[in-house]
Amino acid sequence: MSLTTVHTVADLRATVADWRAQGLRVALVPTMGALHDGHISLTHLAREHADRVIVSIFVNPTQFGPNEDFGAYPRTLPDDQKLLDAAGVELCFAPSVDEMYPDGFATKVSVDGAMTNVLCGASRPGHFDGVAQIVTKLLLQSLPDCAIFGQKDYQQLMVIRRFAADLNIPVDIIGAKILREEDGLAMSSRNRYLLPDERAVAPTLNRVLADITAQAAKGAALAPLLAKGREDILAAGFAPIDYLEVRDAETLELMNDTVKKPARIFVAARLGKARLIDNHAIIPGGSAA
Ligand code: AMP
């Protein structure tokens, strides 16, 4: 079955209704396009959970701040379609902004509290409201059995789990591991913004996270590790660092001292035109993930 692309909610719903009538299980993989192997790995995971896989491609204006890269964000639909076809994805949903936000659109979806006012929620005000709004719409438009999200955007995954549970959206939210380049840089559509010399130093982010993770898992005090990590990131040419923090893997509560329960180290830092994010799991006493 080769890839079909639809641009309207009506066509999306008609295709999904046809699959449902055949008793098939459906998975959704929401993306903003400019696809790379990280996105494709989500489609493979989707395939393990479903008979039919939908990938949505939509650069959602409401999750970008006024001075962010909405205009510059790469839009590469023909290339994306080739990758999805080769990956065996059945349906690409690529709506226009007007299709998603028609005249008169007035509804917000907002997740309150500790999960959204830290990390990217603090450095990108309104970002997670935009994410919650668009993902709610995509889930209700396609009504899949499951939806796949990368741990690359770990806080986003937690926020999506929260509102899907709070709003009783009948979908399994499945997290997927981070895919990295050979030198450890987390794959990202925004890596395209990096100039060659920036690309060469970009893996520093992953290296610093891996070093801190290894030490913190053995019980080392976090403050000196984080201070040294910040120095190394700045020395590599990143500026500014939005955050370098260790937080509880479930609640995202800040950890200041040592790691005694499952945690996550998070970083966001700017390198040239790109704002890069990454994170690692810290398992106390265990091996780094
Ligand atoms: P984006 O197109 O950047 O909005 O990402 C779409 C989905 O792909 C999100 O669930 C991301 O977390 C996921 N994703 C992006 N990069 C990676 C990666 N390197 N590994 C795994 N998942 C990723």
C-alpha cells in the first residue's frame, strides 16, 4: 500500500472510518515535518502497535513565540512524503493553517502547574498551550488507538499524557526513545540550521549530559556537576543556556542535591540560529539510559 496524502479533516476522517469498518488498529505520529530518521523510528514503533499508521505534518503557529522560528521552520513536504512512503506509512495528513484554525476559532487547551511552568514552559511562554491545543485537535480528528511521541521532547510527552488523561481522550500515549546521529547529537529538524563549525561542536550537549548522568547515577552531588557542565557547554560556543537541570522523571520537580529516584537531566541551549534541546534518563545506582 503506497502513501496517500490528505489535506482536510473530512478526508482524514473518511480514511480512518474505512479502516475502522475493517476492524483495523490505527496509530498517529504527529510531526512538524522536515522529517529525519528520528521521526521514521516513531513510525516503526507505531507499526508495532497498529495496522495503519498516520503521520501528520503541520507546523503549528500557536506553539511558536512571536520572535521564534515559525517563518524559517523548514517545510519539505515532497521529501517528507518520499521518506514516509519508503517507511510504509499509509497516510500523511498535511493540513493548511486555515484548515486547522478556521475563521472564528476561539478555543484554548492549557495545562496548568509545575509541569508547564518549568524548562521549555519557562523559556517559551505559551508553547505548551499551543502544543496541547494542536495535539488535542489531531487526536480528536483522527481518533487513533495510540499516538507516538519522542522522548526527545520529554516535557512535551509528559504534558500530552497529562491532558489526554485529564480530558479522557481515549488514546494510548506511547513514548519513543531518542534517536541520535553517530556522534551522539540528538536528531532534530532544527539541526539543519547549524553551520558546519556549529555542527561539529553540537555533540557537546549530549557528551555533557552523558558525563553528568554517569556521575549522578553513582550518587555524586549535582551542583558541581551542573556548574562544570554549564562551563563546558558555554566553552563549546553555545549561548545562552536556557536551562541545564535535573528533575524528577515523573513530576518534573527540581532535584538540587543528589539523585535518589528516577530522574532526568534536561538541557536547552542556543548554538547560532538553532535552539537545541536534549535529555537523558538518570537511574540511581543503575546504568545510564
Ligand atoms: P517535531 O517534528 O520536531 O515536532 O517532532 C515530532 C515528533 O518526533 C515528536 O514526538 C518528537 O519528540 C519526535 N522526535 C523528534 N526528534 C526525535 C529524535 N531524535 N528521536 C526520537 N523522536 C524524535
